[in-house]
Amino acid sequence: MFFAKVLLLMLSIIVSKIVLIARVILWISETDYSSVTGYKLLRIIHRGAVVKKTILLLVSLLAGSVYAQKFEHLAMTPPMGWNSWNHFACNVNEKLIRETADAMVSSGMKDAGYQYVNIDDCWQGERDELGFIQPDSKRFPSGMKALADYVHSKGLKLGIYSDAGWKTCGGYPGSRGYEYQDALTYAKWGIDYLKYDWCNTEDLNAKGAYMTMRNALYAAGRPIVFSVCEWGDNDPWLWGKDVGHLWRTTGDIYPCWDCEYNHGSWSSWGVLRVIEMREGIREYAGPGHWNDPDMMEIGNGMTVNEDRAHFSMWAMLAAPLIAGNDIRNMSTETLKILTNRGVISIDQDKLGIQAFKHFTKDYVDVWFKPLDNGDWAVTFLNRDQKPKNISFNWKREDVMDELSKRNARFDKAIYKIRDLWAHEDLGTTKEILNTKIPGHTVLMLRLIKQ
Ligand code: GLA
């Protein structure tokens, strides 16, 4: 008897839904249904329901479009900060994050522009019975809110990591199916930056998956920089501008000059490989949406010359400057590289135009980057191990950037030359530049318009 009643109830609900849908279609298409048998009474009964449903439908469509966007006006210059992964991998805990925040202030990195302290993979514990993600209580016993409060008290911002799949690359719970819940949780904790990875995503569509999290973050209401990390596999530069604030362009970086480090089913790449892998995508970057050649490896094992080249090229590429070393225990040389203000100002230039390669000769690349005030940044990148003699006649170079429509006009304009690593002036572009560049490093110049 009871089951018969339940069945009857379900049937009547289904029938009423079908009738309602039919009514909506008829109502929207303005069909004259008064003559349709049996509909006269239903019209009166359902008039109210139809109006209510239609209002709901309109509201939800409107809400959908309101939340279908990223936070604009964030990352108008490439984000600067630190991330745990390159040096610490899964060895993260709240002590490390607090000490790193302290070091960012005491080392002078904060004054140089670094802002975000980002926890990468392996911070997660389990989801609770309602599905809300919890931090690993052994690693983060005080919880994420307390950690965010601490980082904020230092004048810095806190970043976190998740994954579009059901598990992160390290095997921790991913956000798939929990996007809105996770975004709400991050907002509640006071998170300012989310790196969103791409492991265990099976057949998900990349753009769609990242849009879901973008919308979830927006709906949660706290401005959070959204870092798309799908390694350049689905051409994120083609769709990333409206989805995130930065997108990884390659697989993982490795602290070597020109190597491929084979992990079996995937490889990580040396600095030169990362630079070379994605030429031709500069037009997609700009204020609020950056190509991300990965977090830096400065202070993680390359030579000082190589680290300088790495930092210089990230600045030329208008890349996010996310340090990846142990900033609590770094050498003076590493700190000097990471806080070189002349180089940072090239990266942070508000025109936000990525450099282009003017030419390569005898393993030396010459890169130009137009700057907001009419200056130019120029980097001679010696890829070779051997030192190279350079003789560069500015007046003979036709440096025209089709993207920014800037022309250096060395035949007419004169620029003062500042060496950004030697911290000295090198005359002007009236004279031929004659110099020697050691192996695996750069000569990085700012040309100051006179
Ligand atoms: C991927 C990312 C890395 C790092 C790890 C964490 O490999 O590309 O940057 O976040 O996952 O597991």
C-alpha cells in the first residue's frame, strides 16, 4: 500500500512537471492554447507557477552571467612571490610558511616587490563529512585561517594549490566536483592566490574545467589570483585571458641550463629549454593575463651567472617572478639576484609587453622589450659555455615591434645605456657597443631615452 502511494506521488510529480514544461513552451511561444482541450483549468492553476519559474530561470541566467568571469584588475603586472614546490616539494608545513613570510620581509624581498607566499601541493588533509576540505592537521595544526592572518599581518598574501582533477599530482584530494565548496573555503580562510593543477583530469575539457573554478572563485566573492597550471598542453594562451591571470606555458622547470630531466612518463626542463619551447605566444600576454614559464629555480643549484640569466630572461618575458628556493637560508648572491631592482622594473613595467628575439648569432640571442616610458630593455643571452665578444652597432639595427607598434629608431633617437647587473653606465647608442659576455649568462641593459 505504502509503495503504491509513493509510486502514485512520483507519477503525479512527473506528470505535473511535463505539463509545466509544456505550459512554459506554449506561454513563451505565445501560442493560443485556450482551445487546447483540458488546458483551460490548468492555465489558471499554473499561471502563478509559470511566472515564478520564469522569474527563477531569468534570475539564475543572470546570476550565471554575473559569476561567469574572473576578477579583473588583479595582477596588472606579473605577480611576484614565492612557492614551496621547487625546493621543498611535499615537505610543507605552517612553520615553513611562517618562516618564509618572515624571511620575505627581513631579507628585503618584500620591499623589492614580492608579495605572495604560496603553498603548493601536499597541504591537504581529508574532506569532512560535508565535503569541505581540511588542511593536514599535523602539518598545519593551527589551520589555514590562522596562517593567512599571520601572513597578512606581515603585509603579504597567502596562496594555495589545488587541482582540476579528482586528485592532485601528489595524490591529495583534488577539487573536481567540489569547486564551489573549495572556492568558498579558500575565501573563508583568506586565501589570495590559487594555483590550479591538471593531474588526474581524465577526459575533462581544460577550458571548461578552468572556467568552472574561475566562476566558483568569483561567486565566492574574495579577489583571488587564478593561476592556470595545465602545462601548456591545451594552448591556454588562446583561451586563458578571460579565465585566469596567468597560465603555465610548459611542463615543469628543472634547475639546469639546457637539460631535459626524464621522470619516465614526463620530463622537466632546463631554463633554456623552457624559453625556447614557447616562442611566438607573446601577443597573448598583457596586464592581468600572463604567460607563465614556471616558478624560478634561482638559488637551487645553477651557477650565479646562470641564475642571473634566468632572472633576466624571466623579466624580459614579463613572467611571474615566483621564487622557488629556500629564502630563509639563501646566499647573498642569490638575494642580490632576486632583488635586483633594475631587472625587476623591466618585468614589472606597466606596458606589460613581452620581449621578442631580434636575432641569434653564434649562440647569442639578442632580445628587446619595449617599456612604458619609451625606454627599451635589451638582453644579450649567451647560450654557449664559451665567452663571446660582442660588437653591436645600434644605428644599423632596425628594431620595430609590430605588437606594440614601437620603433627604437636608433638612427635618430639617442639612448643612454645602463648595465643592470654591473650597475654602471655604458655610454650611449651613438657609439658601437663592444664587450665580452661570459658563458651561460647575459648582458642586460636598459636603454634610457634622451
Ligand atoms: C605539477 C606542477 C608543479 C607542482 C606539482 C605538485 O607537476 O606542474 O608545479 O605543482 O605538480 O605536485
